[in-house]
Amino acid sequence: MTVTDQPTIESTERPPRQSLPGRAWALLRNTWRGLTSMRTALVLLFLLALAAIPGALLPQRNLNEQKVEQYIADRPTLGPWMDRFELFDVFSSFWFTAVYVLLFISLVGCILPRTLDHYRALRTPPVRAPRNLTRLPHHYSGLAERSPRELVDHARAQLRGWRTEVRPGPREGELALSAEKGYTRELGNLVFHLALVGLLIAIAAGKLFGYEGSVIVLANNGPGFCTTSPAVFDSFKAGNVNDGTGMTPICVRVKDFRADYLTNGQAEMFTANLAYQAGDDLRTNTWRDTRVQVNHPLRVAGDRLYLQGHGYAPTFTVTFPTGQTRTESIQWRPDDASTFLSSGVLRIDPPGGMYATDEERRKNQIAIEGLFAPTAMFHGSLLTSAFPAMNDPAVAVDIYRGDTGLDTGKPQSLFALDPEQVKQGRLAKEARVNLRPGESTTLPNGTKVTFDGAQEFVNLQVSHDPAQKWVLVSALFMMAGLLVSLLIKRRRIWVRVYPAEDTAGTVDQRRTVVEMGGLARTDQAGWGGEFDRLRARLLDEHAETTGE
């Protein structure tokens, strides 16, 4: 009995496992390559645009906090969850910032290697002529009554603006001319992306070091304001590294204001004449006159002062039983943008010394709450407004007497009374009247309330952005780079010449074989026509065509 050899099973050894530092380095390397790919940059750019949509559709807390609170109150279930995901603070949210930073890193990681590659390409001579030029999309071959050197020198002289290189070929007397044009196309592409990075940096710098404040100012030479502290603004937003100190000092007064309307009540233009001081004017107390309009701000000392809107501030005079008077004006909120029907409240404290105790003084404070119509129209006793201009003003108000809460230090709305004050009986309604300018009503205790008319107020915004000019420069470079990358064509041509042979196989010194090929590195309509024009110019059409 013979024993056959049994097949042996080869032992396979597992490759040694990579060390932990090696695996970590590989993970970091692959993550970096994925993050800095152009595909990832495009995806992040799309995500950034997608992430900005909620900021355009939903009210934002930095623009109108009251509207945000009302939006949340109207949606008691969904609203708080939306607030947790920072949908009302989109452009300062962690997820928007994360996409912004990742896009910045991805762009830098994409652009820097491409910049180095383009620099190397500029220093590299054009590539050698392919072995078979007839395989190119556009080619030509023929015979010419010139020597190879004369043909190459003539062609090279005609290719001004092209990068050229002449190399000897394998045949005796053969010369090959390589020419390339359109390097500016890649340069324009790089300029576009570098400008995009510059734009992102400039916007980020503006958000970090800038500030923005809004303030309501009464027109007709009312009390102005000076940008000495964030406290002078009704709303103020400082950059992330700016605490609101060190602002550029500017003082502003509103001399007058004019609103132009179409016949249907649509606003056409807002114009305010201002007097301002800045720089040395503050020391010499010199006031300069200027005019601002919507989208035409005052630019001074590196800041911009915008006219954003306007409204009305009703004026009331309260005559107390002792004969002492108090006159006050305060802005009321426009509730209807088309007719400027406005609502608000005015709180007036009795003059000092009128009452023996503070408690008695607090019980006699006056609150006036109601509606103001610049062009009044009554439906019975109901007031509405027919036009936004102040043609026939009137108010419909409730007048309260009691403790308005002015002494509590508790923040209160400028446009509505605290309902708890009324519910607790601390404020008692003593009159409900409709008044036109000059008309008045008298309360049971002898206090007289007179409606004197209304003043216009303007909403001014002071904006400081130290990187604004760099945003403009980056945007201009982006447009220039984009135009260059779209209009410039990248193309290559090759001309190969060598002495022809006669039927006997000997070299014919009087005739030269000419081969020419062209290739556009990007799909461009019309490249065939340009190739034919180049052929005519380079070869002077003196060649005898043998094939194409």
C-alpha cells in the first residue's frame, strides 16, 4: 500500500497590526484629505447657504427681540425647541459657526496646494509633442518649401504671448515646437478662491471688532445723542472682542425730517437733515450740516450712520390741580406700516414737592395709553388711519391715574402698560377719549390732559466695521478672477518639422514635412476655427496639404 503525499496547508501569517500612533496618524491624514478636497468645499458652501435660510425666514433676536418672543409665545410647543437649536440666533449659532469655520479650513487646504502646483507649472516648459499628432482632435500635415529651422523660427515668432519650447526630434534634422497659452485661466481661478477666503476673513474680522447701535431721535432739533457709551443706544450689539468701549465719538442732532409718499401711501423716500460733530469739531464745538437718506449714510471717522425708519411721538401736556404742568413726548410704535397707525404709552410723574409723601405722589401718577393716527379716520368712535403722512392727527387714549411703576426700577415696556398694575387696582382708568391737537379732557380729581400734536422721530443706526473696505476689495477680486477663469481658454499646439524623403528614400533638402496638432484643455466652442487661423499664420499657407 502506497501512501500518497497529503496536500499541505500553507500557514498564513497575519500582517503585523499597525501601532496606535500609526492608526491615529492615518486617520488624521485621511480626514484632512477628505476635508480639503474640492468636493467637500462645494458641499460646505451649499450647507452654508442652506443654513442661512432660517435666518432669512425666521425673526432674529439681534434684530427684533420682541418679535422673537411673540413668535415663541404663539407656538408654545415648537417655539422653545426652535430656540434651543438657536434658530432665532442663526448667524451666531454654534452650527452655523462650525460650517463657516470648516468651509474656511477646506478652502485654505484646497487652494494652497493648487497655488504651489500653479507656481511649478509656470516654471515648467511646455510638454513634449506627442508621438502621433494625427490622434489629436485637430491636426494637420503637409509639405513646405522651407527648411525645418526656418519654419520653426517663423512659427515661434508668430506665437507672441505663448510659452514655447523647441526640442530636437529622433530623426535627422527634426525639430519639434511645443507652445501653450491660457495659464491665466488657472490664475483667475486661484484669485477667485483666494478672494473668497479673504472675503470670509474680512466678514469674520468685521463681526469680531465691529459694533452696531440703534437709537431713536426726535426730529426738529430735539435732543440728539453722542456715541460715548453703549448706554445712549436703544439697542447695541458689540463684536465678540469688543466690549463697547473706545467707540468713535460722534454727536448728532436731527434738524428736520421729510417722508415722501406715493398717492397710495407707499413710502418713496425718507430724508433727514442732520447736524453732527466728530474729531476736532468736538473740541471747537463746530456743527456741520449734512443730509442722509435711505441707503445713503453719513460716513465719518470710520463709522457709518444710517437712516433706517421713522415714526411719530405724540406730545401731551398734563396740568395738575395745583396748576403745575408737565409736557412730554415719546415715540409710539407703528403697528401698521402702510398707514402708520401707532400704539404706545406715556407715563408722567407729578412735579416734586406737589405731594407731602412719596406714597401720595405715586398714587397720582398719570399714564396715557392708546392709538395715534397721523391722518385720522373715525368709524363712529373707533379710530384708524387713512394715510401715513401727518395730515390730520388724532389720538384715541385711555387715561389712568395711580402707581405706574416708575419708582420700582422694574423694566417696563415703552408701548404698553403692565396689565398686573391694572388688575391689582394700582392703576385706575379715569377717562377714554378721542382727541385732536389742542383738545383736552379733565379727570375727576381736576387733572387736565391736553393733546398738543405729535413730533416725528427717526431711527438712526451707527455701524462700525473696520473690515468693510476689505470686503469690497475681496468682492472685486472675486468678480475679476471669475471673469478671467470663464473667458480665458487653455490650449496647446505642437509643430513637428523634418526633411522630406524622395521616392528613392534619400533626404530632399528642398522640402520639409510639416505636422501640426492642437488640443484645448477645456471644452471651448470655436477652438477648431482658432486652430485653422493659427495654422494659416504659422505656416503662411505655403505648405502643400497631404492629409488632415
